Amino acid sequence: MRKTFLFDAETEEILSRSLIRLKYLYPKAEIKLENKAIIFEGEENLETINQEVHKVVYSEKIYLETLDIRKKIFNDL
């Protein structure tokens, strides 16, 4: 099964970090990044993959967006 996930609004940094996480979670699948799209090839359940890819990308986005805030909080301790 091959599935392409397009992320027009996301930055390359978010997608490349997400790609690393997805490759760790699904070592038997072929996962690559092309033109702000994550391409997934594997035998996993499509619904599960759809949820997992979006969850990982969203988590990376939130992590990067809040990184400065967390650094400031920990530096002020």
C-alpha cells in the first residue's frame, strides 16, 4: 500500500523531524519526504497510518512552536 500525505502549510523542518520519528515507529515501511509530502509504503492499516502520520507531524509542530517558551521557563528557574 502506498499513501501520500500532503502538508502545504508545514515547514521542511517539521516534516523532516516527523520523518525520523515515523521511520523509527515503522522500520519495515518505506517512508520518504518529497516536496512537503510524506510518502508511506508499507503493509500497515491505512486508518492507523493516517492517524499516526498526522499525530506525529502535529506533535513536532507543537514541540517546535513551544521550544522558546520552554527554554525561557527552564532558564528562569
